[in-house]
Amino acid sequence: MSTVARRVASWLGLAGHLGTLVPFYVSSGLMAPLWAIIVLFAVWLALLVAAVQAVRARSPWGLLVPVVSLAFWWTAMSAGGTFLGWTP
């Protein structure tokens, strides 16, 4: 993979991760309790650090960050709804 393609891939991963903030993580407050929102944001911030590191390293693995972010959010919200009774 060329250097330009690696750089573009890492920036797309960062942009994709930033795009998960409002429609998913911020709106979690409609369903999840405060402690869960704090955990969700802590994980989101940790993934932001990973995305920034991918950009700095020009790593195409940065494309996985938004995928992991969405998978974690969906799993957490589904488990909360199923096992903890979170409802909108």
C-alpha cells in the first residue's frame, strides 16, 4: 500500500470515529444511565487516542477504529437493554 493511501486510510478512520460521537454516543443519554454514559465516553476517548495514533503512524489500521467504536456501542446498548432493563 502506498504512503498516500495509508495516510488517507488513517484520516478516514479518524473522521469515521468522530462521526460516531453525536448520533450514537451522545444520544445514548436517552436510554442509558449516567454511569453507563461515563463508561461509553471513556471508551470513546480511548478509541480517539488510538485513531490519532494511527494517523500519526500513517497506519491503515485506523480504519478499524470506527468499526470497533460502533460494535462496542451497539453491544453495550443491547446488553443494557436486555439485561439491565434500559428503555428509552
